[in-house]
Amino acid sequence: MQNESLLDVQGLTKVYGNKGSLFVPRKEMLAVNNVSFSIKKGETFGLIGESGSGKTTIGRMVLRLIEATAGDIQYEGKSILSMKKGEMDKLRSEMQIIFQDSGSAFNPRKTIGEQILHPLNKFHSNSDAGYQYNKVIEMLDVVGLRADFYHRYPHELSGGQRQRAGIARALIVKPKFLVLDEPVSALDVSVKAQIINLLIDLQKEFQLTYLFIAHNLDLVAYFCDKVAVLSKGELIETAPTIELFRKPKHEVTQKLLSSILTLDGDLGEYYRKQSAI
Amino acid sequence: MIQAVRKKEAFLNVTNLMTKIHTPEGSMTVLDHINLSIDKGDIMAIVGESGSGKSMTIHSILQMITKNLLDSYAGEIEVEGKSILDIGEKEMQQIRGKKISLVAQNAMTSLDPSYRVGKQIIEIILDKTNLSKREAIEKALYLLEEMGIDEAKRVFQSYPHQLSGGLRQRVVIAMSLACDPDLIIADEPTSALDPSVQLQVLELFKKINRDLGTAILIITHDFGVVARIAESVAVMYAGQIVEQGKTSEVIYNPQHPYTNSLLNCIPDLDWIFLDGVGKKPLFQIKGEPPNLMNLSSGCRFANRCHMAKDICRSKLPELKKVHSPDLNHLVRCLLTERRESYAK
Ligand SMILES: Nc1ncnc2c1ncn2[C@@H]1O[C@H](COP(=O)(O)OP(=O)(O)O)[C@@H](O)[C@H]1O
Ligand SMILES: Nc1ncnc2c1ncn2[C@@H]1O[C@H](COP(=O)(O)OP(=O)(O)O)[C@@H](O)[C@H]1O
Ligand code: SF4
Ligand SMILES: [Mg+2]
Ligand SMILES: [Mg+2]
């Protein structure tokens, strides 16, 4: 159902740094401060903000790749922060992440096929070799790579192809929820469009829910149903995409959106007029 | 008051540049008949996908391709009317040091993490000018201030990791100005930056151009960047220039299907801002660029071109003038060629 929420985040907070000791002074950094949002099933939820604003930290806390300092994260109504290891491991296959450069997450000495297979072995270790091979070929096909990519090595792929392989690896365990942390930021404009279109097709095909972190704001506008804006660790505004882009409430949001480049110049003029009204 | 029309002074002329490099599979022609000319004070852009040869073009101009990689250069490169392709490395260093500077791709990650920023700028100034140490310090601070850095002294004392990406990029640009160059070549200087910082850096290049008269050659894969800063643009595909001309002409009157496709890749935001306008599907160019070791005899864009005809697979189009208010608008496409010949 569209209206059920998949992920509810309440008061999420992250403090980085040491606890301090007799000799080392306490040095802490409040990276994410009391952030709350919820993502509905099947939705694409955008998270934007300048670099260092805490986007990656939130994405990683949501998957429990790093521990939250405070707050609550509910996935399908169950609090995941209090889950035991066994229970969490089961959930891990439902929640996957795609990074800016999947290439750097690949082992340079293993074939693409072996790496796509890796998470399947981790989560479903009892399947036989023939099944596994077919599964990888199927995933390659899903992301638009020919079967012969199975035997290639990461350095033989272009940036766009590596990103496709990264998506195949994330999808092989049939996740429901994907954190997309700047998945197209390092790619050419033309390849960005290819990957976004692929993600949209996959979302329809597999009923995926996305948390999309990006600084390509024109793509965020195109791709997301809802957008949240982070500034210095705090969520300053969350709104449906059209509303946010048409009438940003917060000055920081306005400034951010003003820097979108179109062929006719940046959007600064538009937002200056907006704020004059 | 009517200003006198400034007569443009030619600075860099590249004619039929061909660059070949060694690969395990043999010699590969990475640049094919590149023609560019940049006058003093110009702002020009080269735009194209990864692998199209943008970096190779500027590394050829500066003759920075390593001995192991380089097979051969052919054609002509002139700086202020003087051929530089066959001058010695010593003279070339003078050109690289005094006339043309490069802001390399990923330059901001190449700052030495173990030295303070100020020391690194001073070293470059001392290396490239005859200034004393004291004068070099003054110049370094002046350059940082020129870069719009409020706390130049603090930045001067900082280590690279203590600075944001935007500040590091400004430092790198300040360094490129150390020798008062006539031309700065910047290889994708904003691709890794936040949009607001990207805009600031583009403004900075404009300011440098305006205040110091420095010509700028900016490399990018984003037409939004081209539109924001460049007066003229060359579109590269698979080692060739496929379209070139005034930015406004190329953007509003594109003639090559590849240029058109690249322009279409910029998402249209009208549906957000205008009532009653629907959301259009996001345009993408299907497929990948050709392997340069394995080119057909036809147009290099043919396997991805939505306009391709049979002839495109066997005949290589030449870069030709098109009918346009811009007399230097050139296009490499058989269909445009045919249209032009009918129009005559
Ligand atoms: N492992 C870490 N230890 C200490 N500080 C960190 C760590 N990771 C991130 N930070 C800091 O937390 C803040 C938020 O970082 P991040 O979540 O990566 O932001 P974004 O993804 O929006 O660029 C930044 O100031 C960053 O320097
Ligand atoms: N060091 C290298 N070794 C082998 N091939 C290279 C090297 N550098 C560039 N190339 C090849 O030269 C062509 C042009 O590359 P480049 O100029 O770097 O493209 P761009 O800067 O437009 O992304 C590409 O086909 C690339 O694979
Ligand atoms: S020559 Fe043919 S294939 Fe090449 S760009 Fe023109 S129409 Fe397309
Ligand atoms: Mg991040
Ligand atoms: Mg390059």
C-alpha cells in the first residue's frame, strides 16, 4: 500500500568523537541532530544539503552500518535499534546501500560475477552453483549488462557500467529498501540519466522504496516524491517535491536551489523574486 | 559611452592535432584533427562524455603526456604565433610556467596533506617568478584574497584537510595564477563540488577573466556549466570535435544529434514551475561511446544516433561550416551537410 510507512525515523542523533579520558580532551562533533522523517512504501525520498550536512551519516545509521547516538528507527513498525544480531542480520538483506562509486567497493581481483554473487552467499548460503550462476546472469540482465560481464574485472568497466553492477549486487538479495548515497554524482550527465531511468524501472518492477541522497538537485526534482533539506545536521524543511522547489520556506533551501544551473542560467533570479513576494 | 571594440589578439592555435598513444593492443589515435583557437581574454569550454578526449586535448597542448604513453603528436600547436610542438622541454616549461597554467582534474585532492597551504602557494610562486620570499608571501595572500577568501591569513596557515572542498579548489585556482598566465586551463574544476560551491567557483573564473584579462579554457561534461560561463564551446565525441561555435548558437541552435542529446540530458524543470505542464521522461543517450581501437569507417556516433541513415555507417562526416549567424559554427554530421547543400 502506498500509504503505509516503511521507515519511521524519530529524533535521530549522531555524535562523532572520542569519549575523552584523563589525557585526551573530550572532542565531540554533533553530526546529526534530532532528525525525524518517515518514508512510505514505494516512495522515493530525497535528502539534500551541502556537503558535511550529515546526509551520509543518516543513510548509514538507518541501515545500522553505524550506530545512532540517540533516537529511534522503525522499519515496518519494528524498532531496529533494539534488535538482536540475529534478527538484524535477517533484515540486512531487505535493506541495501549503493554508494557514489560502487567501483571502489569492488575487489579489483575478483570478477564482476563473483562480486554480484557475494551478498547472495552471505544471506542465502545453501543455494547450488548452477542456481547461483543463473541468478547473477538474471541480475546482469535486469541492470542492462550483457552476460559476458560476468567474467570481467572492475577496471574493465566504465563508471556507468560499474554503477550498474553495484545495483545488481544490491538487488540480488531482493531488498525492499535502498539507500542511494550519491549514486550518480561521479557520472557524466548522460550516464546519470541512464542510471536514474534504470532505478525508476527497477522501483516499479520490484516495488522498491528509496532514500536518495544527492547534490544534483535537478535530478532530485525529477526523481523524488518528497524532499528533506539538511543543514548542519538538522532537518530544516520537508515537503513534496513540487512544493519544495516552488516555494522553499527556509532561506538555506532557497540558497541551495538558487544554484541549479539550467541552459538559461541559474535559478537565483526565480528565488529572489519568490522571496520578494 | 561607446567603448572601443577591443581587437582580439590570437593566443593559442591548435590545427589538425592528432595524438596517438601506446596501448597493449597497439597504437591508438585518441585525438583526430582537433582544431581550436583561443584569443586573449576568451572563455571557451570543451564539453563531452568521459573518454571523449578532453583531458588528452589539454595534455597534448601542454605536452604533458608521459613518454611511456605517448606514441606521437601531429599537426600544429601555436602559442602567440610560435609553434610549440617541436620546441624542447626547457622552453615548454617556460610556456607551462609563464603563459598557460593548468588546474588539473582532481587538483584539489593533490594538495600535499603534510604542508600548510601557504607554504605550497609560496613554493609555486618562488618557482615561477623572480620574487623574493617576502614578496611571494605578499602575493600569496593577495591571490587568496582575490579568490574571495575572507580569512586569507587563516587559510594560509591551514593544512589542506582543514579546508572545505570549495576552499581547497580556490587555493588550487590561486596557485594557477601564481605566474600571471595568459590562459588558465581548468579540467573539470567543479564536477566534484556542491552546486552552490560550483556556482561560486564559476563566478570566480569570470572575475579572474574580467579583472585580469586571463583567458579561460574550461573542461566539463555539463552543458549547464558551459551555458553559465563560456562564450564559445567545442563538443567532443570519441576523439573528434563534432560541433563548435558560439555558446548561444550551439545551445539554442544545435546542429549535431550528439549535441542535441547532451542538451536533452539536462532535466527539464518546467513541470515544476509552470502549471499545466506535464513531466517529460528523462532523456538518456543509449549505449556507450565506441572503442577507439575498433572504429568503423562511418560516423563515430552512428550506433547511438537517432537520426542515423545507412550512409552514416560507411562515410565519415567532416567538420564543416553550417548556415548560421555565427560564421564559425562548425558541425560534423552527414545530414547537416546534405541539408546545407540543398539550401545553397
Ligand atoms: N567517522 C567520522 N568521524 C568523525 N566525524 C565524521 C565522521 N564521518 C562524518 N563526520 C563528520 O560529520 C559531518 C557529516 O558528515 P556526512 O554525514 O558525511 O555529511 P554529508 O554526507 O552530508 O556530506 C561532517 O562534518 C563530517 O566531517
Ligand atoms: N593513461 C592512459 N592509458 C591508456 N589510455 C588512456 C589513458 N588516458 C586516457 N586514455 C584513453 O584516451 C581516451 C581519451 O581519454 P581522456 O582524454 O582522459 O578523456 P576525457 O578527459 O574526455 O574523459 C580514452 O579512450 C581513454 O581510455
Ligand atoms: S552523420 Fe549520421 S550518425 Fe553521424 S551524427 Fe549525423 S546523422 Fe547521426
Ligand atoms: Mg555524503
Ligand atoms: Mg578527463
